[in-house]
Amino acid sequence: MIYYQDPNITLEWDDLIGAVIWASVGIVKGDQYREANDKIIELLKEKSGRKYLSDLRKGTAVYPEDMEWAMTNWAPRATAAGLRWCAVVLPPSAVAHMQLKQVARTSETGYEMRYFENMDEAKAWLRSVG
């Protein structure tokens, strides 16, 4: 079920894995990035969800100011809303790989985050937890 959509982002709920799925295309930043992330929290609350899958295969690296906001503002609120597991399907960009993995090493999000090269692996892991 599609919950939210704009020109670059689709958020949906996947009943089979019990997760919010974010799929982005191209550049997502600023208000657009923050609004969509706030919708993730709304959907987690609505569904009593604990899982989130971020499909970045067609996206780009996150802007530093948005990444800072996500770690200091969004992550604590998402954890409070119930988020416990986050799977990230990495984009093809080596820069984005490094950036995302650096975030995992330096942040305390309150939820477990794992990185995957494809959707099947990410979904299998989410099905196996919680």
C-alpha cells in the first residue's frame, strides 16, 4: 500500500515483511527529505511497525545537513515510535556507500542498521528479525 509519494520518493507499507519501504530516485534533500522521513514515523505509529527498508538503488548520497538532522532529530523520534531494525539497500555510488557506512560507525540510533547490495537480502533479513 502506497502511503506517501512525491516526484522522488515513494513510501509504502509491506505486509509480508511488516516494514515501511522508502524508495527514492535522484536527489532528495531539505524539506522534501525531512517531510518524507516524518511520514515514515507516522506510518510506523499507524502500523505499530518496527522495521524500515530504505531502497537507495536509484538515489544519491544524503546531504550532510540532512544526515545530521536524521541522526540528531529523526532517529530518536523513530526509535520512540517503535523502530528497531533498518535495512538499507545501497546505491551504486562508492561515495554514498562510504557516507552511509560512516554514519553507522559513528551514530547511536537506537535501532539496528544493516546494509545490503540487493532487495532480496534486505527483505530476508527483515523477515528474520522481530
